[in-house]
Amino acid sequence: MPAGHEYYDCQDPHILTRVAYFYFDPTDLAIDPELGFAEMAPRLFFENAALWSTALKLMSLVEHSLSANRLYFEALGAVLAHELVRLNTGAPSSVPPVRGGLAAWQQRIAVAYIEEHLGDQIPLAQLAQLVRLSPHYF
């Protein structure tokens, strides 16, 4: 989320949730202004394998902070910023999309239900029942 934006969330996870927040100050970045990094839209809960891989590496460095990793940390931060720019400009990911997931009819039903109940908490068990799957698939 960009600075100055508010974020509220409510979840009922069945597993421990890992969260990391990264903030990039556009004035400190040496990124071509034509790429529009400063105008990027806030993004939450989206899939991008290349971005996720880099974020996991950064999270690991934060958890096991060593002063010898400073250059690696800075390099990963730069890569993460560039991955965000690529995502913002619509450039294709260099990592192939994940296969599997819900069938088309299941996706339609789940998306329609979620859109109808955006302001409500939606239990995974309810979504699973709608698409005729066990909650463990989610």
C-alpha cells in the first residue's frame, strides 16, 4: 500500500498467516520517471510468482538479519521495485503461471458469490460448498 492510504482487513485463517509490508519511497528510487512508479495502484492479494519469490527472499533476510547481507538486501529491494514496475505496466511475468485451480464453472460461481458479498465475511467452507469441493482444497 502506498504511503497515505489506509488499509483495513478482517480474516479468519485456518493456518498461520505470514505478512510482510514493503514501502518504496519513489523519491529515493533511481527508476525512470516514465515508468510511472509514483502512480502505481495499491495491490493486495494478487499472484505473481517472480514478485513472490523476491519478496520471500527479502522476508528471509529480514528474519535472519546479518550486516554482511546489506548489498544483497539492497539488490533484492531493487529487483522487487522493478518487478512491481513490470506488474504495473502489464509486462508479462518471466515465470509461467501456476497450473491447476478451480474449473471455469467453479471460478464463475465463486467470483459471483464473492462479488455479491463483498462487505461480508465469507467462510471458506461456504465457498467450498458452492463449488462442490472440500474446504481443504482452499
